[in-house]
Amino acid sequence: MFLKATFFLLAIATASLVLATPVPEIVQSCNTGTIQCCQQFFDSHTDSAHTLLGLAGIIGGSPLGQVGTSCTPITPIGLGSGNNCRQAPMCCSENNYNGLVVVGCTPINVSL
């Protein structure tokens, strides 16, 4: 009887340790350019993206990745206006046309 109670208490203690272990925060890095906060983004092969690129005077083939609009750089915590992105955080490859249109972007999960 004492042995069963010991194993039961050991199992409960182990389970409580597993449940109390913190889950690591997921922060993806952007090593191809800057992290931008975009109001909207479109797949680069859609008609909407082609229209935006044409209006911005960007001609040529379809860019890779997503096309973001009204983007601002996400700055380190506490600095600047782009440090709190509630729309679409994107990793963009420096193809920024005054923030109006940013091409070559990939959506990322940023936990700030």
C-alpha cells in the first residue's frame, strides 16, 4: 500500500513539473532584410499585387513572395512608432518603395 502511494505521489509531482515548465516565446528572425509592419499584403501573383506595382511605377516580372502595402519598419521595443505591429509583420528583402509598397516579403510570427 505504501509503495502504491509513493508511486502515485511521484507521478503527480512529475506531472506538475511538466505543466509548470514555461513554453519558450516564438520570435522569428529576419536575416534577409528588415521586419516591416504592413497594413495589407497580397500574393505577388494576384491581380491586386500587379495593380499596386503598376500604380507605384514598379515594372517587370512578378516579384517573389508577398507584396506589402503601407509598411513601416518594426523597431526595437520602446523605440519609434513601428514597435507594436497589430496588422501583418513581414520579413522584407529591402525592396521598399517609400513604405507605400514593399516587395519580396514573407509573413512572420513576431511576439513582441
